[in-house]
Amino acid sequence: MLWVALHLPLLSLESFAATLAGRAAEHGIALVDEHCIAAADAAAIAQGVKPGLKRATALALAPRIVLGQADPARDAEAMRSIVHAALAFTPSVSLQPATEPGRAADTVLLEVQSCLRYFGGSERLLERVRASIEPIGHSLRIASAATAQGAAILAHLEPTPLCTTLEATRRALVAAPVWLLGPGRAHWEALQGMGLRRVGDLLGLPRAGLARRFGETLLAELDAAFGRRADPREPIVPARAFESRLELFARADSSEQVLHGASILLARLVAWLAAQHAFVQRFRLLMHHETRWQQGDRTPQATALEIALAEPSRDSAHLLVLLRERLAHVQLPAPTLELALQASDIVKRAAPNGELFPTRQSEDEGLVRLIERLQARLGAGGVQRLCAAEDHRPERASALRSDAVARPSRASRNAAADATAALPSALPCARPIWLQLPEPLAERDARPLLEGRALALLSGPERIESGWWDDDLAERDYFIAEASDGALVWIYRARLPLSSSGENGWFLHGRFG
Amino acid sequence: MVAAIVTAAALPPPPSLPLSAVAKRQRGDAAVVRRMPETLHPDLWLGHQLGRTGAQTLASGFARLDAELPDGGWPRGALSELLLAHPGVGEMRLLAPALVATQRDGRLVMLFDPPAALAAAALAVLGFAVDELLVVETRARLAPGSDGLWALEQALKSGHVGAIVAWLPQRLRAERLRRLQLAAHRHDGVAFILREAAAAARPTAAPLRVALHAGGADRVQLRVLKRRGPPLETPLELELPSVLSATARRRSASGKHRRLPAATFVDVA
């Protein structure tokens, strides 16, 4: 068995930083728990803030620092997406329970022996694990060991050792400081007083005495780390539907601020999709607004933004572009306090092949993305497909439809054999390419005029009389006429005898483009 | 390669070579030097020549037009500007062979902001696969302050669209056209922009500019205002696929127009 431990040393700081927008974090951030500083980032430490200080002292030292409340639930939420990212590599992923009560777990354990060969060795695998966690935005320490407990302990060391055999694991553990053992931290002073600094120092001591002084758990953990005791772990199964929340530190007034938080949620969504080996079909961004306690206030509690994709995807950059375009159109009724991203409509399928040269498939995919992007900005009706309809009335014979545009059918690709077929020299049906709304034409000596010049009738009449069944009766005689500049136009007049439409005179209906 | 030949000619001939041989070699070099401008670099040509850049083009389907276009067809990866006074001078029938060939190649044709509704039947007769034509309307739903040409630019930049025909708004500023031309470098296929005739007075960033006029029934007159090469002096008249019957065409050519046929109707009521 080979276990890999992913340890996030700055988990709570980073999950807090994700709720800040823009450059709010540039003067340092720190987390407060029960009026004392619980964690501080490098910029804050440089100003003298360190864990354990009173809140007021920290503010006196660094007045521009951003102080946030430590929140184990927020950390657990962030940790969940790390677990999802890890699940893309192996099904047996578990969380190492936190050593201190009231804190979220910050170490994920992966059993990778079974998938090493598939990913091409542990080095490659770790590289890919790093790459997949990078977009979620957490700094990472990776250790590997032959035992789960051993890997969790070694991940706290600096630099982290990568052991593949039980022997190497034991050697690395012997040199590790004793407080890395979970229960060792509680007995830290006693252990130090007895001169026991390294884990290796405990090994030579009588086990009965150790158990009496420091409890059974210390011994159990020691044995598990050294592989002398079974250490079963319950693998985590990802939820069937995705939902992740992000409470923003400050109210977000602009869509740009919302987008910053949404990009973090999208990275989590992509991690969840990777764990499922699935692609998202539609997702929903909920923006919870500040409640106003005013009489008659009709501000909604939340604004929902539903985004449906023509082609399922798990490319966070593409999803973010779609979200940005849609957000640009949304007028937020009130400042946003909290974001939530939900997705349940997913499609499971094999991952697309990587390609060196552009192929038909990559072109189709690029086209679908282009159309989705255009639709996100222009609205669903912005991109339409032309369809022919069975009707004699020219204005009803063709229609624009906006459904299924993003899936070019490519039926004609099979007919590519006659790609060189020449145009017909004469067209069997005389219909103009451009149709306009019927435009009344002036008349002189019973001849139609276009822009003050007489039209010369060349061909016609062609009678179209249709549509008595749907109250849109057309009774027209169409002529092709030549305008003074030589262009051909399509004009009609109402059928003369018994015309029921009541329209009179000549109308311009189309132009031969 | 040419530089090497020139240096060799500048050097004094080796003494062992007979004089006649030297003279012959110099004559040969001179021939190379005279041939130079267009062979040196694809972007070089003499003023009276038509540019031969070796760039890929798409045949227009009209042999006489191809002969007048640099590299024998509509340029790919660059804008082709068509100027016309009003829609309906035969522009779609002129572009149809190139667009249909693109569709038969299995690639997508996109139309941006067509000036009127398109009749599917008329396009199908020209050979188009009608339900694979995508029509993009950018002006109707333009959010205030946003860029109307954004969609066109995205489509050009993506490089996945087979052919683009775009009707541009009037009085477009030159720098915006320049941006489109830059975006077209990444486009793999033909891209036509259709503009009003008055734009001819202003410079263009597109390497090809053609003015279209109706040249009588089922004919279109082209004047190539800008190309890689000399401007075309005499207008080119092309025969388009005919919508008229043979008799109607004869009638149009003879100039004798029939009187109003309305007289043939008798009001029986």
C-alpha cells in the first residue's frame, strides 16, 4: 500500500482569503478565534502579528490588517473540494481527522498503489495532483508513506519526505518530532521534560508504561504509523449533487466582485466533476442579497442565474467566460452577501482525447464554445438557424429558430463528393433571397414606382393564394421587375377580382440578392 | 540565395576561367536579378503585376473574376470588402459558389446582421444547406456601451468558422475595421464584409475591396477598387445564375418593356 497525504498548512487562511475580493488582502490577513489571533499570513507576521496575540494588540501593531473570524465550517467546505480533486485519481480517499477539537481536518489521504501504473509512476501522479489542486487556490504539502498514519505525520515535516517502502517510512518517522503524533501534542510538556523529542525516542520505552502515562491512543497511533496495527480508512463518496457556498467577507456591489467569488466556486465545481468523471450540463449561481427591513421592500432574497450548456463541459475557463457574459447583463437588485453554486445535471462520459493538431472534433468543440459565448452575450435569440417551412406564402416559408444552433448537424459532410458542383445557370424557382415587410409603392400611370423611377415588369404574374385556413389569407400576383439601376425586385399586387384582403396597389416584397 | 549570387558576381573572376564563360555567368545573374522582386519575398511585386503571395484562396466560382483576383480567388484569413448601394444587386448569388463550397467541405457559414429576412427556398436553390446557415443578430440586443462588432471579432478570432459574411453598420470607423482585419488573420476561411457604397471614399484595412453594381437583369458589375496589384480600370460584368426565364431575359435586354399586365385582368364582379 502506498499512501499520499495532502496537507494544507494554510487552509483556514486561504479559505478566508477566498471570500475577500480584489486587493483587500494586500496588507495582511489574520483569523481571530475567541478574541485571540489563531492564524496570520506572511504579510501580517512581517508586521509583528503572531498567533496567540489579543485582537486589540494585533490591530495596534498592524492597523490595516484584515481580521476575519475563524470558521471550521468554511474550512471544511474548502477541504471538500480538495477531496473531490483527489477523487479524480483514486477512489480511496479519506480525511485525516483533526488533532485539535473545533478545527477542520486539513489533511487528505489517498491510497495510490493501485493507480500508480496507470498514471506512470508516483512522480507523475504527484505532479498531476498538484496541477489539479492549483486552480482551487491552496498551498499544498505532499508526503507519501507506506502507512496512512505515517503519511499524515510526515506531511507536516519540512521538507516532506516521499517514502515508498515501509523501511523508508519507519526511518523517516523515527526522526520526526514527537508532537506530530496527535495525542503527543497534549502531553508535549511532559514528553519534553522526560527528554523525549523524537518519535524514535518512544520506541525504546516499555509499552505498558507509555500507555499508563500518556494513554492508549498514543500507542495506537504510533503502531498505526509504523505499520504494526491495522489502520482501516473509510473512503469518501462524493455527493450526487453539487452545492457549494461562499459567504463573502464584504458586500459585493458589482458583478466583478461577484465574479471573483464565483470563480472559486467554479473551481470547486470542476473538482467535483473530475471526481465524478462527468461534465456539467447546466448549473445555477445563487446570489443571496442583503435583507432590507423596510416596509414594502420588494427586493428578492436571492437572484438565481441559470446557465445551460449546449455541450457538457468541465473547462473552468470556458464556464467562467459564460458566467461573466451572463453576469454583465444582470442588474443586481441589492448587494450580494453570499454565493452558492448548484449543479445536478451532469453527463458522464469519457474524457476527450488530447490532440496535437487541429482536427474535425476540436473544430466542432471550438465552434460550440464560440456559439455558446455569443449566445451568452447576445441572448439565446442572438444566434439562429435558418429553417425552411412548407408554406407557399413567402413570409412563412422560412423561419429563424434558436434551438439546437450549437450543434451543427453536418449532414452535408457526407455529400462532400460533389464539392465541385457548379452553380445552376438558371434557377428553377424564382424567389428573391431578401424578403422584407411589404412596402407600398407609389404608382404613376398605373405603373409602380421605386424611388421615383418606374419599374419595368419582366416576368409574371405568379399567383400565390394560400392561407385561408389560418386567417392570414394571401391573394397576390407577384412580378419580377427591374429597377432603374438594373437590380431585380419582387413586387406584388393584391389579386384583382374579389380580393378580400383589402390592400390595394403595388407592394415591394423582396430583392434578388 | 539571391544575395549569394550577387556577391559572387561582384567578386573578380578567377583567372583560370575564360572570359566568355564569365560573361555568360554575368548575363545569367542579371536574369536572376531581373526576376527578383516577386521571387524575393511573397509581399513584393511590381506595380503592374497582380500579387502572387502564395496565400491560400478560395475560388469564387467565376473564372473571369478569379483571373482578376490575386492568387486566383477570394483571400482566406483576410477580409474581403464588398461595397453596394443597397442589398439586392446580386451579392448573394456572387458569393454563393464560395459559401456553398465551404459548406460542402463540412464547415460552418455564419451570417452577421443580414439586412433583411432570408428566404430559405432561394438559398436552397443556390445549393446552400439552409439549416446549417447560422444567422447572428448583434444589433437588436445590443447592451448599451457594448461593442457591436464583438461577436464578429470573436467569430473571426476563433478560427473554427468556415466562412463569414457580415453586414457592417454605416460609417464604421477605420480603426475598428483595422481590428477586424487583425482578427481575420486567425480566421481560417473567407470573410466578406458588406458596406455601403459611400465607404469607397475612405481608406480600408481590408486587402481586397470590390464595388458591386447591378448590371442589368441577372448580371452584376464589379469594380475592383483595391487589390494586391493595380486597380482594375474596366468594370467586370458577370453573368449570375438566372432567376428570369429566357423570354423575360430577352425582354430585359431589348429594353422594350411590356405594358402593365394588369390590363389583362377583367373585373368580373
